[in-house]
Amino acid sequence: MYCKAAATIEPNQPTYQKALGYTYFAIQDFATALPYFESALRQEPTDDSCQYSAAICYYKTKQYLRCIDAMNATVLLNPKQIGVYKYLGTCHYLLKNYDEAIENYKKSILFYPDEADIHQLLGICYELTNQPYEASRQFNKALALSPNNPDIEINVAENKLKLNEFDEARRIYFHLLPTYESKEAIYYYIANVYYNEKKYDSATICYQQALTIAPDYTAAYLPLATAYYATKNFVSAIEWFTKAQRQTNTSAINNYLGLCYYGLNNAVKAIDYFNQALSIDKNNAIVYYNLAKVYNMLDQPQKAISYLDISTRLLPQDADGLLLLAKLHAKTGDSKEAINNYLEAITIRPSISPSKALADLYTEDHQYDKALNIYRALISLDSNNAALQYRMGVCYEGNKLWTNALESYLTAMRNNPTEKLYLYAVANIYFQQGDTKNALLYIEQAMQHDSTFAKGYYLMGYIKYKMGKTKEAKEAFANAYGFDTQLQIPDFIK
């Protein structure tokens, strides 16, 4: 009897290629399995099972773009292959295409509503797209499906932190602390809660606890440093910023180091670190602003202005930079530019109410009516503010409204009867009006509070001369010149 010969499978046939692919796939050798599936698909491109297997191999070998293409091809061939959506979601998540990941995870949940990990991954994507309330719903569903899952509990706690539910976040972390394997991570998370509450002392304790357990827990270096910085413990902050810098040397860390040395009044070190920050990122507007602060501290306003010009050009909406620029322009006597800077800052940040600083600038620029409008508004909120009343008097005097000026100066003096400038201002107005008696009365009171007040002696000299007391006038002018040699003695008294 003769037997019929068995059919043979050639190595280049798709059946043979798929058989080898599934063999390696079964032992999870995805890298070896993949070329066999690819070879088979070149000959049988409509085999959805082979396409799906190849897609999984792409995923396992971290070829996420190819995995996406293969999964999409699979579902076109077989719409019932619903497992693709979880893979698609995860590939898009790993490629940081979070919106696409969300859409695919939502499709996956339609078919697998009881899989906790899909709800968890969807929640993470919602977090990353700044949708904390949607994230909260997904994390809670995941936790209901997988109770006491510590990783999901951490997701829930982190979500509570984003929602500013600090007590609940902290409760979850303390609940996990006794049983969680990486206790340093839990202390780190607890520290983050305290940090976000601005309880920086408690934050530093917990960050330090994490580092006591695991000294190489580098994630804690930078937040610990910033917590120390927030409490003005600049020496400890420098220690930890330096450790963080060894891990990754960023512009931000150098900027913080500069700020620490600025806080310690070490301008040289501060400037050095700010320049290092700029060498890494020359467009970091905050660093230019901080350099301006250092040069302002060194009383180099023009140098400070040059850095602020750069920072406000890079960051035009920086109200703080414009306010400092206004202050520096005022310091250098450029009141017009100072006013422009101040008004720009108010436009950017309307919560900056027109303040005494702006009114003072208007006064220096002889824009007395604009200044008066601001002073009046401020006085309506603080009627006993002597300094505001005095500045109003200056404006009235600038407008030659002597009666209004005198009234404002007298009000300032009544609110602060020992301030020599207010007494001097009252005396000067009386003198301008020809009332030498009252002028002398108030200038003498001013001199009682400060016997070295050169301007007071100077005005007294004019008053005495006007009263015909030439000898006393000469004596007053001599005293004035003795305390301030910049004063010019009138020719009529020499």
C-alpha cells in the first residue's frame, strides 16, 4: 500500500511566517516575532489577526507610531477587534498626544467599563490636559473597581491637591504611609501638600524625612531648596539648589541661586549666577529683571534700567518690571518716562490702583491737577494721612492757590505736629502772603524740632530781613550756609 505524500509548507509562505511569528509571540519575544508578521502581511495584508499581532509587537518594542498605524489598520479590517482602543490610547499617551489618548480610552471604556486601569489612564490624561474634575471622576471609578490599589490612591490624592483639597490629599498619603513600599515617596507627596499650602516649614521637614530614608531621592532636591528659599533660609536653599544643579544645570536653578545671594546682599555672587542663567537661556526675562534689582541695590540705576529695558521687551506684560522701571526713571529724574511706565503697568494690571507714587511723579512733572485727583481719591480712604495732605499742599502751591495750599499744609501739620517739613511749608505760605508774624511763629517751631534744618534757617533769614532785623537775618543765613554749603546767600545780606 502506498501513502499519499503530505503537503509541505514552504518557508516563504505566509502560513509558515505566521506560525513562526505566533511561536515567538507566545514566549513574548516580540522583537523576533515582528519581522515574521511583517513578512506575512506583505503577502496577506487583509489578515486582521496577523495585523493585530504585529501591532502589539510594535507596541512592545516601543515603536508607537507604527503601532498606531497597525492598530488603525486592524480596526478597519475588523471593527469587532475592540482591544485596539486601549493600545491606541496608551500609544498616544506615551507620545503626549493627550486629546487623542482621551478619545481612544473613552472608546475602550465603552467595551471594558469594569477595567480599573483604563479609567486610571483616562484620569491621568485628563489631569495632563488640565481637566481635574473629569480626572477626579475617572480616578474614583478606578478606585471603586480596584479598592486599596495604592497607585490609584496616589492618583486620587494628587488630584485632590490640584483641587486644593489639601486635608483630603494629606489624609490619603498618611493612610498609605505604613504600608507603601517607597516611604520616601509618600513623605515627598506629603511635603508637596504642605508646600502648596505655603506651609514651608512643614514642607521642609517632610522633604528632609524623604531624604533621610533615601539620600539619593533627587526629586526632593529642588522643591526642598525652593521651600527653604520661601522661608528666607538662603544658606540652606543654596545647599540644595547646588545639589539640584549637579543633577541638571538649568537657567531656573541658576536664577534661584542668584536670588539667594541677592537675599544675602552678596551682589557679586548674585550677578555671577544670573549671568550663568542667561548663558543657558538668554531670553529669560525674569533673570534680566533680577539683575536690575541687584544693580538698583548697588545704586546703579542706569545699569538697572538697561536690564529692565530688555526684560520688559521680552515680557511686555510684566507689570512688576514696569513698576520698577518707573521707580528707577523717577530716581534718575526722568519723571515723564516714569509716568509712562507706571501707566503701562496699571493698564496691564488694573488692580494696581493709581497710587501716591504716581501722584508724586505727576507732581515732580508739574502736572498738578492729575496729581491732585489721585491725592483726593487716596485721602477719601485715609483722611488722617498727613503725608497725602502735605503733597496736596505742594500741588496747590504749584498752581499758586495759596489759600488751598495753606489749608492742606495746616491739616498735615495738625495730623503730625512734629514734622518740620509741614511746619516749614505753613511758614513759607504765610511768608508768601506777607504775614511775617505767623511765618516766623511756624518756622521757629520747625527749628525746635531740628536745629540743623538748613532750609528752615534760610527761610528764617528772609523773614527776619523782611521784618527789618538785618543782624538776625545775617545770623540765620550764616547758620543755613553752615549746614548746607550749596545754599546761596542773597546779595542783599552780604
